[in-house]
Amino acid sequence: MKSNNGLQIIIRITVCVTMLSSLIGAFMLHSTPSHRELGSVLILVSVAAAVLWVLEEVVFHNHTRKYVAKLSTMISKTERDSLLNFPAPAIIIDSENVIVWYNRLFGRQVYSEEEAYGIDLTELMNIDMDKIYSSDGDLVCINAHFYKAKAIHTDVNGELSMVYFNDVTDYVELEYEFRMSHKAVIIITIDNFDELMSNIRESEKAHVVVEIEKLIEEFLENTTAVSKKVASDKFYVYMEERHLAPIIEQRFKILEQARKIAVGERSNLTLSIGVGRDGANLAESEKFAKQALEMCLGRGGDQAAVKEDGEFKFFGGISSAPDKNNKTRIRMVAKAMLELICNHDKVLIMGHRFGDLDSVGSATGFCCAIRNMVKEAYVVVDPEQNLSKTLINYINENESEHYYITPQEGLERLDDNTLLVVTDTHNPALVESKEILARAKNVVVIDHHRRMVNGIEPTIMSFLEPNASSACELVTALIEYFGEDSNITVHAAEALLAGIMLDTKNFIMKTGVSTLQAAI
């Protein structure tokens, strides 16, 4: 626009100079006797041209300016009408968020009670005034409708801003429906089902089965979920998020309802439930559900675990779990562990930092049991920072073989053909040597604590039994199935007994049948 004005000025100056030159030339010719008549004609022509130019500037240019002004007025009116009839609710606010203007749709759809002039926008709705100036805007809900509110400054000083509301109700409702209809996988297992059913009469078994079926039916009542009984003690449930969310909010009442079902005279039913909630598809949700169920069983059962966003949430777990270290399972674990031991040249056994009698005792007993099966087997323990110096000194004084090495010595002996056995912990932050754990390629875990979310991973084998009294009890049970080559010395047996007595407070706490069998 400025370049056009400059060009007009240059043209006008050029025309003025040209007319002035013509007049000067005409007067010069007129002053010459031989060209007086020609000079007079040029003077008349130049004067006429000057008059016409002045008329054009004054009359026609003024008319042009009037036309442009009229056109500008028409455009401004069109803009106002367009804004007034804008196909989305729109308002103009000042620097204090007060509404100074709004269009018809805003008055009809957003605020139809009275005039909105002079009202603070933040009083009308819950809106983030900083967010609306961003490219994403802010999602607001008004009169059961959802709007994406965005704002732009309408003047240079930023005192006035236009806020418009894009109706995204259909999109929000569609997104909500998609989220609520997302399928979750729930795996329900009955804890120790075979053992419970083996101790009751056939007529009672039928009654228990019926009660279980009724419990699952009540769990699915008023939902669109479907269930499938895949084993006598396991159910698969596929449920929409809209029905799962209230169940989680009520903290899985089915757990409490299951405990009311009596099995025989002394036992009650308990459930373990794994939920996979946020999988991209059913296969991934099933994977999450299995992981959640494994966490439940590793923590003693009688609880529910939900895996979502990579984390576990636990519900229930208030009853004390029954002793379930059955001999068949222990024999299978012992056989698999024995095969692993025989496939390695070296075995390093370590417990947790500041090792107590259970940690050092279980490692000592395990080390003694496998000494005849491998070339090297040692217990890794800090000789200064432990709570079992009396036990370590007792073993060193009464055993001809050397059992204990420092973490540094263990790190030097570690190679690709070394099996690392961790006892009395599965928390990677608590092991005797984090460096050894980080470098070890083959790890076995034996622990009696409840399974934690971020346990030692990866492992080639884990024997986690939260129902056992101690790690020494688990090691004793395993050694029984290691064979004749695993005979331990009297002093190693005393180390195992010391660990059991420590964790059971001399057989007062958490003492079951398997605990007494291990002690005997």
C-alpha cells in the first residue's frame, strides 16, 4: 500500500514538472516574433491541461476516495455480520476476561439465561485462560455440551481477545464410548482348589462347585461380560471397562463373598484374580492378566491385582494363606534346579545385604548340598557388614572346607558358566552385591517374601513361596529331593535350623506343617 502511494507522488511530480516545462517553453516561443502565434497556442494547451489535471485531482479523486470509503464501510459491515452469524459461539473479552461482545450462537447455545455483557468469562465456566491461547485450546463442558475453546488477540496491544467455541460433543462422546467399551481380561483362580476338595465328601464337593458357579454368576450380573470355565479352578472373564471400573472402585467385593463359602469344617474359599486392563488388544490384555495373576499368587493369593499403565494395583490379601508347599511341586522344582546346577561349573550363592541367619543360613545349607555336584560353590557375604558373624565363625571353625568369599572375590570368579543363586530376597536393590547380579547371566531366586512388582529380572528360575516361614525352610525342602550327593553336614543343617528359628521366632509365628518337617 505504501509503495502505491509513493508511485502516485512520483507520477504527480512528473506531471507537474512536465506542465511547468510546457508553460515555460510556450512563453519563450510567444516572446519570439516569428513564433508568437505558435507560442500562444501552446500556452492555451498547457493552461487547459493544468485545469484538467486540477479538476481530476479535486473532483474525480475525491469521488474515488468516497467510493473506497463506501466500499470499506460495506466490508466492515460484512465482517460484523459474518462475526455475528459465525457458525460457532464466539465472544470478545478484554484484558480482565470480561465479555464485551458475543455473537448470536453464544447467546443461544452457551449462555441463554440473560445478557452476558460485563460478566467475567471464568464465572460462566471452568476454563483455563492460559490454555485457550495455545494451539490445543482448552476443553470445557457447558450445558451438557463439550467445546474446544481457543482464543486470539484481536488488537496490537492485546487488550481485546476473541474466544470461539468449537462444539466437539460428538467426538468426546465417541471417545468416551470407545474407552468404556474397551475389553479387559480377568482371570479368576481358586486358591488350593485340589487340596480343599480332597479333604471333603463327594456330596460337599458338589455343593462347593455350585456355590462357586453362583459366585461367578453374581459377579457378572448386570454386566455384558462373558465368562468361560477353562479348568475346575480357573475362569476367564471378558468384561467392558464400563462394568470393570465400578468393580475396581468397590475393591473387588467378590473376594469377601468367596471367603464366606465354607469348604468342610475348617476351610474357606479364597480367590486370586488377575486383571489386564489397558492392552492394545485382547491378546495383550490376557498377557497383562496372567502377569497380574502371577503377582497375586506370588504374594500369597486371596487378592486381586490389576495391571494398567505398566504398574500393578493390589486389592484384598487380608487372610493368612494356607500352607501350600506340596511335595509334588517341590519335587518338580528341585529336579529342574538340580539340572541347572549340573549344567554349570560354578555356583555363587548370596542373600541380602546385612545378611541375617535366614539369609546366610539358607545360602550355607544350599552351598553345602551342591558342593559335590559342581567344581566350585561359594557363599558371597560381606565379612564385616552382616548380622551372622557368629554363624560364619562357627562354620569356619568346624568345617574343613571354605564356604565364604567377599563380594569382590565373587565378582572375580564370575564368568559365563557361573550360576548365581539369590536367597531370602528377590529385590534387586537389597542383594549383597549389585555388581554380581548385574553381570550374572544365569540367575535363580529362592525367596519366601511376597512377590514385589520390580523383582529380579531376568531369571532362568524362581522359587517364590510367601507361605513358607523362611528361605531356610525352602532350601531344606529342595535339598531333600537333590539326591544322595546332596547330603549336608551337621553344621550346615544347624545353619538352616538357625534361620528357621529366627524367622518363626522359635516356632511361634508362621509355623506350618512344612516348617516343622523342615526343622525335623
